[in-house]
Amino acid sequence: MSESKFKTMRHIETVRNYLDAVVAEFLRRGREHDQSKLESPEVEVFEEYTPKLRGMTYGTSEYWKCLAEMKPAIDHHNKTNRHHPEHFVHGVYGMNLFDLMEMLVDWRAAGMRHDDGDIYESLRVNRERFGMSEELYYILLRTINYLEDGHEIKHKARES
């Protein structure tokens, strides 16, 4: 085997090993996602407000009023879970790609809880809410487009 071919094979192996580590991180995050909602001080508040939020449109004044009522639980949740921009002093600009990807799929799943949920409207609202740059917004938009276009996400319910 030539030296060049050996180095190419070593490169391929190295990339595969890093991608395996990326997959392992996403699997861990999937297992641990939002576990804080299952314990105090969050569980009681989310039990009460989740059904109320279902009938509200994300980003409306009614929605923000409801979230204000949930503030102690939401503050705890954001402090405990790094996939929320509010976890970081610099918002989305304090996040890494793992955080951003978990945030994006969380937004997609959260939208499924609303009667009129729409990930594209959520992205638009959150772009303004979190002061996202045009570049970041379009990266997130293209990622959702990629997931929505022909990549069937398997789950048993049509809601989240």
C-alpha cells in the first residue's frame, strides 16, 4: 500500500471516529432532553400550563403572558438545559452546534404541541427574539428544510 493511500485511509478513519463521537453526543442529549421538566420546580407548572399553551399561537401576546406566569419554572428550566439560548449570557452566540441542533429540533417538536404550530413561523419569531444573524437564521432554516424534505422522522404520534 502506498503512503498516500495509507494516509487517506487514516484520514477516513479519523473522520469516522469524530462522527461517531458526534452521534454519541446527540444520543446522550436525546436521552437527557428536558428531564428537568419531570421534577420540581418544573413538573407542577408544566402540568398546569402545557394544556393551556396548546391552544395558543406561538409568539402572540397571550402566549408571552402565559410564559410570564410560568417564569420561575421557565427560569429554572433554562438554567438547567443548555439547548435554550437563555441559558447563555450571549444567547445563541454562546451556544455550540450541538446546542443549536437540539434547540432546533426542540422548537420543531414544541410546535407540534400547538394546534397551529409552524416551525417556519417559530424560526421567524425566534430570529427576532434572540437577535439571530441572517447567516445563523438561514443555516437553521436550511437544516429544517433538510429534515422536513424526505427525512421521515419516526414517532408514533402526530404531536409531541
